[in-house]
Amino acid sequence: MQHSFARGKPLTEAEVFIGCVVGRNRPTKKQREASENLQEQYSQLLSFTVKSIDHGDGTGSRLDRAAACLKIRSCPSFSWIAAGIALKEIKKIQMSKGQT
């Protein structure tokens, strides 16, 4: 298990999102491999999240699904991903209506 700045505690979402642990020295091979592993896992989660919002279960629009995801508070970075998708959809709607 990877650990946080607080000894003995799991990494926070922010630490995983950033993908690095700040230290006084160069990271060890083990730390570097752990960081790469976290980055890979995060990339997979990000892809899954975006695909889920894009395609969903067939109900609602992409904007509806993104807006619904904004209400989830247990994973703050998830909300940022959903917000980005929602803003892109709003921009598309504005452009299709001739607004900028």
C-alpha cells in the first residue's frame, strides 16, 4: 500500500491526482515505480469516467450526465472532470444557437 505525507495513512485523492510525493531527495526506484503506477491507474479511471459520461446508459444527454456527476462529492477531481465535459457541452449548445 502507498502512503501519504501523514505516516501510516493512505494517499489522499489530491496526492494521487498530483501523482507525486514531495521529498527531500530524488525519489527511489520504488517511489518512482509507485508514482508511475498511480499515474497509470489514474489515467485508466479518467478514461473510464469520460466514456461513462459520453455514452452513459442511454438515458439523458451528455450534459445531463455530466451535471448529475457534479453532485457527487466523495471524489473532488471527479467533479472537475464532469465540469469540464459540461462546459464543453454548453459551449456546443451556445455555438449551435449562434451565441458565443
